[in-house]
Amino acid sequence: MPLTTRPLDVSTWEAFAELVERNNGIYGGCWCIVHHPEYQRGISDPRTLKQQLVSAGRARAALVFDAGGLAQGWCQYGKRDDLLLKHKRGYEQEPPPRATWRIACIFVDKRHRGQGVARAALEGALGQIASAGGGLVEAVSETTSGRDAQDRFLFSATVELFEDCSFSRVRPVGKHAWIVSRTIPPA
């Protein structure tokens, strides 16, 4: 399946919103907003806040489009302090070198998993990061080697995908969760 990536911005908001709505709001209505420090559980409306952040240029992602022009996935990234991480306690026990960028989640439409969408999303985000000046990129992801992992734990793809894209494991922060990082040169 031929795939292309485009940045999440005002011009691609409707495609992003259609993908989220097609997938029941993602993880029970997340709208890929829970990693933003502005989000307040039970107070913020996820869709409205996400659209505001996108309009202000403060929510970044690489959207993946299929040959028909439908968005089928994304990789959310941002400046390190603009996105929170899962496994915060484990992360802060022995903080890694300070990253410039952080990848918080990767999502693929259920009907398009296993077709390279997650890889295209990650590679698209890394290209956008390079265009924005590059730097050290970090993520916390789950390893699946030797085990069956539930989809809900793979919201940031797999350690193995990151390693295929030249990321290195830094250290574990949970039973199967690892900090991974890679330096991206500027474009």
C-alpha cells in the first residue's frame, strides 16, 4: 500500500479528526491529548483542546495517508517539555540525557495494522524533526520480543520498531517498557 506523510496542522485537521472518529475517539476518547500538560482529566474536552493546540502549532504529528487520501495513522511528537510520558516515576529515578524531542504515541487504524503505517508514521515524524533542526529524540515503548502484548500497551508502537529505525535502548522503566533514543541530524 503506497503511503505518504504530512504534518498535522490546520490543513490536515479534518483528516486527523475523521481518523479519530472512525476509531471511536482512540482509547476511549483520548484524541491523542493525554500527553499534553494542558490536558485536565474530567475537565478538558479532548477534541476541543487538541484542535486548539493544533491551531496554535503546539500539537505536532506525522499523519500517514493511504493512496485514497485517507489518514490511517500518526506519530505524535513534540518538544520534550510539551509532552508527558507514561512511566514517569521510573523515568525520573535515573533520568537519561536530556532530549530535545519526545515521541509520545503512534496510532494505526485497526484495519491497517501490519501494513507499514506505524513505520511510515515514525519515519515521517523523524523527517519533520530533522526539518525543525534535529536533536536527541526519546520515547518510551514496549518490547514485544518473546511475548504477546495487548494493543493498549502498544500506544507508542514497539521497541523493536524503534530499533529498526536506529534507536537504541537506554534503560528499562517498567516490566516491558524501555526508554529509547536516537540523535537526528538537522535537514
